[in-house]
Amino acid sequence: MSVVMGTAGHIDHGKTSLVRALTGIDCDRLEEEKRRGITIELGFAWAVMPDGERLGIVDVPGHERFVKNMVAGASGVDFVMLVIAADEGVMPQTREHLEICSLLGIRRGFVALTKIDMVDADWLALVTEDVRQFVAGSFLEGAPIFPVSASTGEGLDALKKYIFDSVKKMPTRDSSDIFRLPVDRVFTLKGHGTVVTGTVASGAVEAGEEVCIQPQGTLSRARSLQCHGDPAEVVRTGRRCAMNVQGVEVDDIHRGDVVCRPGTLFPSRRWLVRLSSLGSAPRPLRQRTEVHFHHGTRECAARVRFYDRDKLAPGESCLAELRFSEDMVGLFGDHCVLRAYSPLRTVAGGIVVSPLPPELRARDPQRAEKLALLNRLPELAAPDYLTAHTASDLVAAALELAGAAGADVPHLQALTGLGATPLQKCLQDMASRGKVICWDKESRSWITSPALQQLLDACVARAGQCHTKDPLKPAVSQGAICAGWSAGLPPRLVQKVLELSLKKGLLVREGDGLRLPSHKVSLGSDAERLRTALLEAHDKAGMTPPNLKDVLEQIEATEKQAAPVLRLLCEEKRLVRLKDGLYCSRAAVDEILDKVRAWFADHDDLDVAGLKTLLGLSRKYLIALLEYMDREKITVRVGDKRQYRGR
């Protein structure tokens, strides 16, 4: 079992001394820490349990100036040892550390009442009762309180036994297979290079496998691993891990970065969070307030934006958008902490509702529905949410919020926090009930059935618009049909919509284009009259194409009126377009081509002079005919002459 215990409590209440007494490891490794006698950076130790397993311990600083380091350490622990000195009792950082642990979702722990060798029995009884009242209403209500002395050893055996017994009863951590190692230390080891450490938040990593350092997206390799000081081939969820990363300099990695597998975490400058303001917050959290944001081991500046209010009063909760000063990576259900700038203290915390949020513009007609759906999601982020029913609800919500583009499996894992196996099972079950569709098996991309139906409807509607705009055109090009509704969609999804439209009979092929099954070219009386007149004029002209402008003047029609009719006559193969404004009847062109083929029976090539001898036409028509024959691949131009392709 992989379990990590963290310390919490006010400065100089004996956290580090107690860890040293329990494990024999001094967590104060910095010269400044030893000189000043206070913990500044995170410290790490381990205790060997009776079964040989190692319990990881994270020792955090208690000074108010180093609360950001405390949050970084507490974010990866399973249960907490709240340390309170018997001679001082509950102090400001005792309160803030307990609040932070609550906001980070820690739900198990106990109290260690230290320095009992410095107080008498009556005082100890008073402090113990005071501590019970202090933790009332928190997750430590009813938790045992252990009076101990790190200097004399009194109470240590009972405390150690309780810790080890608690570890055995600890529930298994989240089964997500998304490997995440939030970095809390970076250093260079002689002969090895850059080493990062942290507590594996989820998943597992093997020595030698490729990794990615987010949010910068740097690719590397886990050259070697250590777990609690020993070499390891695999390090799993909840274990302390030291990783030697290949080809990366120390200055390229910082505390707060996350080591993961490539293509599993996605940087974003916006998150949606279910925000809860502490009842002890000194004032309301106002719209667009800038705060210190803590997630995992990372701290950055963020602005808070509310959707349904101008401020969040102490003790209230709501959906909020956080806009970061830098890229962040996270998963649905992660916990976070907000600290105010002035006074510098913890004021709120939250659960990540979407690390890749949809746009929620004021003019979006579906904005209210999206907000309602997002407000329901935090209920599914509870530790026991992973049931077949609620997992399906979670996946359905993620796909619905993803909209017309849908989402692939890696993005769905980030949006739901589910492991690959439960997610795939969910998708297959939903697909069997017709709720979702896999539109690309190669990229494992999914979309909800209603969203796909909306795309089909939009595609068909677009085809109808094209027919209305140009009723004389028997078919519409694929590009014209896709215009508008396909903007921003993956090309493969657009192709899938077209394929389904054809399969369902919503569209049919017509030559090189597509049309509605009901579409038929029908000319009105004026267009039919124009069609007859144009056809008669060109048939009468024979091999000498008529001047289109003269024809239109005779029949009292404009070029705009004639254009769709001429195009229809060409599609019906009654006329042939030689070039803009120059048409010839199909029968005349066939006669010309017969003459040309006969010419090539006795000649190797054909030039303008030869074609003039053959047809007796003027040069302007001859050039247009030669270029037409080149386009139709009847002839090929070689210098100033043409040769017959059919030879």
C-alpha cells in the first residue's frame, strides 16, 4: 500500500522534531534551517512499518511566510498529523493549516500534542479540551489526540502504533492511470544530472519510459527512479519518487511543474472551479479579484470571475472561472486553494470542475444550460463517485460540454479524471444505448448522438440553402455544403458527417457534387424561354460560335439571367464552354473533334494554320478551340503545335 502522511501546525510546535523522533530522519536539510531552527522548505522522511512497507512522511514549514510551501507539501498526502504544542495551544497557523487541509480534500488525521514535558497535568488537560473544541466541526472532529514528547520519548510508542494501524485501514487511492508527479524539488546529482522529486499523485511510472514535463511540454525520459531512497523499476500512486530526467537542465524545471506521459495533460489559462469561501475569511471575495492560486505544488497569480454574482461572501459556494497568469495542467476533481494578497491568508478553496472549459459567452443561447450542467458536476467529484451510473453521467456531461467537436479519450480522461479502462467501459456501454458515437477510431474521438444529429441537420440545411440560392444547379460542391457549420471542426469529423448524410439518404451524389434527394432542376417559364432561345442560337451557329452579347441583345436577357441557364446547358452537355463568353453547341464540337482526329490520322501535329485550313474559322475561335482540346486532354501542346494524345 502507498500512503503518505503529512504534518501541519504552527511554527516551533515541534513538527520536525517529532518526525525525527518517529523515523530517525532530520527533515531540515538546509544550512539556513539548522542555523535559524525553523523549517523553510519541505522535508521528507519515511518510517518502516512492521510488515516491511514504508510510510512516506512530508514535513511542512509552519511559518506564515512559507504557507505556499506548506500547501505544496500537503497536496499529496493521505492523512495529516496536526501538531500543536502543549505550552502554546492553538495558534494562527494551526487554524490556517487545518483550513488548508480541509480545502485540499484531506479527510483523515489526528492531533499530536507535543512538548508535554514542558507543562503540568492540569495545564495539559486544559489544552487537550481546548484542542477538542478547536477541531469540532472539522474533519478532525472526534479524532484521537496523542500527548507526546519528542525529547523524552513519552507517548511515542502509542503514537507510532496508531499511525501504523491507521495505514492498514487506509482506503485505496484513486485508481486513475493518468501518471502525474507534481514536482516539489529539483536538484543536480553528480554523475546523474537533473533529479526531480514529488509524491506520485496518480498512475505509475517505469524506469526508462518517455515522460513529458508540463506545462512547458518538454519531452524527456525517466532515466532512473528511486522510491524512499531505494532504486525502483516502478513507482506507483502515493509513493515518494525521485526521478532522474534525461536531457533536461535544472533551470528548465521548477517546483509546480508536473511530470506525466506525453499527450495526457493539456495546458490551459482558464479553469472552472466550484469555489467555497472560508467562513473565517475576513471579507467577501469580489469579482475579478487577484489571488494567489495553489494547485498541487504550483503557485501562480489568478483572477476570479463569477457568473451569477459580484462577490462571494464568507461561507458561500458557487461556480467560478479562474484566469491564470501562466499555463496550468490539472484534472477534473482536483482540489485547489486561494490565498488573498492583503492580508496574506487563505480565503477559499475549490474543486476543479473543468480544466479545459467551454466558452460561456453571454450571447450563447445554450449558456444557461451549460452553467446548470457545470453546477451539477462537483457532486460527481466526491471520493466515492466512481460508480457505473455516475461515471456515465460524468462522461456524458463532458461530451455535452465539448460540443460539436466532441473529444478524444485523452481529453475525456482529463475532463473526467477516469482511468482508461473505466472510461472505455463507460463509452462502450453508452454507445450500445445509442447515446454516443465514435466518429474516428484511430484518434478514439467521441461525440454525443444529439450533437452529431445537429451537425447532420446543419449539413442538410446548408444543402437546402445552396439549392434555394442556385436552383438551376443540379448539385452542390462538397466545399459549399460544408461552409459555415464545419468551422473549427476536425476535418475527419466533417467527412464523417458527409458519409453519414449519404448513408442515411439525407444527401445523394450527383456527378462531382451532392444534392438533396428531393432537389430537381426545374426551370420557370422565363428561364425555359431563355434556355430554348440560347440553345437555338448556338445550334444555328454550327461550328462558328455566336457572339454571346449579340445573342443576349436579341433575346432581351442580361448576362446575370443567362449565367445559370448556360451553366445548366453545359451540365446537360447541350453546350460546351470554350472560354468565358464563348460557347458552342455539343453537336458542333463533336463534328470539330471528328475532323481533328481525322487530321491526326495523316499528320503528326497540328498548329493554328492547320486548324484554320481544317475548319475555316477565324483565329480567335481557333485559339479557344486548341486550348479547350488541351484542357480536355485530347491534345498536348509542344511548342507552338499540338500532338494527339490518343496516338
